[in-house]
Amino acid sequence: MIFKKVLKFGGSSVGSEEGLKKVAKIIRDASYDENVAVVVSAFAGVTDQLLRCVKLAKEKDKKLKEEINNLISRHKKALSKDNWQYIEKLSKELLAVLEKIEKLGLEEKDTACVLSFGERLSAYIVASRISNAYFVDARELIKTDDNFLNASVDFTKTNHNIRRFFAGKKGISIITGFIGSTQKGETTTLGRGSSDYMAAIFGAALDTEVVEIWGDVDGIMSADPKLVKTAQVLPQISFEEAIEMAYFGAKVIHPVTMVPLIKKNIPILIKNTFNPQTPGTLISGQTLASDSPVKVVTSIDEVALVNVVGISLVGIPGGAARILELMRQRKIDVILVTQASSNHAICFAIKEDRLSTALKSLEKEFAEEIKIKTVSLQVFPSESIITVIGKKYLLYRFVQRKSQSAKSYS
Ligand code: ASP
Ligand code: MG
């Protein structure tokens, strides 16, 4: 069966009555004379709320019941009473997982399971609001490893499952974003914000003509409009530019989304659910020629710089490899690395919330050298990374957000 499009809805387009009505109209229009696959995120704010529920359950906090009641009644409001049965079933299941956490303590797989309810509820609701649409639980199709909160997809199995499932299917499928399952059938998530990526996985597997990402902004902008008044929507950018931008601060699209689509040259269209007439941003194999060498400026905050300095590193090959391997083992994402050719200083940037883990592991690894003062660690917290992206230009620069100076650990 031919599926021409995958549509993905997220941000505040799912969550409010106004948004859900617009979503339904866009889906109906798109499916007028063709089959469409639709991926939906959880209602706006719900994944965070579910994370709060996990925390409350872990701490055996009485506020948990109230939080769940709020969550369930918000979803019920989006459907007429005769459609509540399934929501009530899910609500019981959710309670059972949270009670298990209260009694037996928390495992990562429980968090993944709790988080899955956001997308399971929203996809079910969107499907119920559109006649001839059917609900698809992506856990049946997306097969992953058991890194429960940030799982990697097994593409051989997943593509096979998707193609087999959709062969002969017609109409509108409404698929949960964000979630998959292990070989054993345990629930996993593909990481925060990964519903975009999920849409790309379906697009690539079904060889669609386009993957449309519908959210609540007009497209990818040349800079953050909150920071730069003259920021403009970019009509067209390349896959590579989109990856750089997404990774370095433009929150409109998850950075991994482009990966499954590049090989098949399937373009992505960023659109605004609340302003569907605007053309949006097209991400494709081409970039628009531009007079200016600089196309986009992005920034990310809450970054820490770690500087490993020391004569112990001089002339010994593999200093950087040793440090990066350490970060890999701790699952810490290294955002940037710079190294002087002498190896005298290796400097890298990580998200601030991973700083204490990074420091502990470095202190352990270089314990001897730190003791005899041939290596020292310097930390610059609260930094921002500003990235300038342009045709053939990629420049990074750090600025300090607060006037703090380096802290030395030696
Ligand atoms: N609901 C998930 C999150 O908030 C996935 C997504 O929205 O893309 O991270
Ligand atoms: Mg998103």
C-alpha cells in the first residue's frame, strides 16, 4: 500500500481542544484521497507530568493520586463519555505500575513504562476523534535494545515490522510517537523529544514522499526570536544544516530525525498547526543559495566546559581518547572538543547536569596524576554555546552567561 505522507503532531498542537480540532482537520485534508500515517506526541506537558508521577511514587508522596486524577481527567475532556472505557483501562494500568514503584522501588524500565502512557493516551484520543482512523501502538512495531530511556532502534526488525503491518492497510493510522519495545516486549522510549525521529523512521520504512512535522511555530528560524528581533523563518535548509541547528539549540526538530531520511532523500516539512497557510521550512538535500555567509545563529545554555590540563598529557598519544572513552562509558554526551596539538590541554563541553558525574569519573581516572599535580581539572560552569551556521561555514564560540571564573580541581 502506498503511503504518501507521514504527519507528526507535537508541541501545543496536541493538548488543547483548539489544537486537536485543527489537527483533525489537517489529517482529514491530507487523507482526502490517499493513505496517511500520523505520529503523535503526548499532550503538551504530559511527559513531564508523568515524570513527576514517577518521582512522587518513588518518594511515596500522597500527592500522587491528585496528579494522576488531573492527568486522566484532562484526557477524558478530549473525548465524549462513551469513549472513556479505554482511558479508564489505561488509567488502571498506569496506577498499577506506579504502585509497583511505591512498593518495590524504581527501575529504569518502570519509568519508560510510565512515560509510554502519554503517547498511548494522545494517539488513542486523536484516532477516536477522526472517523475511519485507527490507533497503532508503536511498541508492536518499533524494536529496540534495552536502554530503556534512550533506546536504539533495531532497524532490520523495525522496518520489516512496519512494512508487513502496513501492507494492504488503507486509511489513516494514528501511531504513538516516542515508544518502542525490547525483544522481550518490555516498553522502551527513544529519548525525550523523539517523536519527530519516530515519524522519520516510519517515513523511511514506508518510502513516503515527505515527512511533515506539525508544531506550534511557523518554521525553523534564523535565530531565536526571543533573543533576536530580526529573526526570520527560513524557507529551505539542507539536512546537514538542520542537524547542526537542531543539535545546537533550534528546538523545532529532534536532531536525529534527519538520519533515516537522508539516505532515501525524503524531505521534511516543518509546519504550524495553528497557521497552516504559511509555507513552513523545507529540509531537503538542497540548501537555498544565500547572499549572506551566515544563515542561522543558535545557542544552548546550561553547558559546562571541562578543561583537563597537564604536563602528564604532553606527548602521550591517546589523552583525548582516554577522556572521551570515559565519557562514553558514563553515557555523557560530549558536545564539543578542542585539543592543543601538544595534548597539554583537552577541553570539552557537556550538559551541566552531567558535570558532577563527569568530574567524579575524571578524578578517579587521573587520581595519580592529580595527586602529584601533573594533571589538573578546571571547570567553567553556566556557559552557553553560540553556533553560527552558514554555507560551508560552521563556527562555534563560547560565551559565559554569568560572570563566573573557572574553578580548579587539583
Ligand atoms: N512526549 C515525548 C517528550 O516529551 C516525546 C515527544 O514529544 O517527542 O519528550
Ligand atoms: Mg518536539
